[in-house]
Amino acid sequence: MKTIISLSSLALILVLMSFTNLTPLHNSETLEMKTIEKKDSLLRHVVLFKFKEGTSKEDIAKVEAAFSALPQKISQIKDYEWGLNNSPEGLNKGLTHCFLLTFNSEEDRAIYLPHPDHKAFGAILTPHLDDVVVVDYWTN
């Protein structure tokens, strides 16, 4: 009786495996797939700033200009745009500036992040920064 139950269980498992992917989440191939960029996809780097209360318009303009100069200094930045929040929803939590950078690869972003010109920009920004949010994603 035990043999029949065991064989039945084995047969059921084999049938179920043929219909499902039971690959474990920790499989190295699965992890690799998460980091492979799509050939037709771009890596977006979204940066949102909230300036300290009392930051002058002149200081904010210096930050805007310094960020806007980065694409000419760092060749890995493939596209760049920025703008001011104008959402009527009131959900920005004090974040007023949005900067969108585009990279072709995670390697390009990895060059950008510690780049001396990016670090110099950070030195201009930091005295005026109250909060920052960064979100990176691959376009679909």
C-alpha cells in the first residue's frame, strides 16, 4: 500500500512539474536575468530634491545649473531633462525639483555615481538639500 501511495505521489509531482516552473528563486540564472538589460530598454535615474527652507533663488539656480552641466562633463549620461513640480495633487512632500538622467547600462551608471564631476555637484548641492529621493528603473 505504501508503495502505491509513493508511486502515486511521485507521478503527481512529475505531472505538476511539467506544468510549472519550480526553479528556486535563489538560482544564479534567475538572479542574472534580473540584472540583464533589455537591448531596447534604457536605464532611468530619477532624482527628486527638497531644498532647505530659506534657500535663496540664487542658490537653487546654482544647483540647477550645476546639475544641468553634468551631461557635458560625463559622457555616460545619454539623456537629461529636469523640471519643477506642478502637480495639483499636493502629494510631493516638499520635493520641488525632478531630474531625469538616462543611461544605456548599469555599468554607465556605475561610472557616473562616483565620477569626480558628480561629486563636485554634490558639494554644491549638499548645503541646500533638505531631502532627496532617487529611483532607478529599466524602461519597459
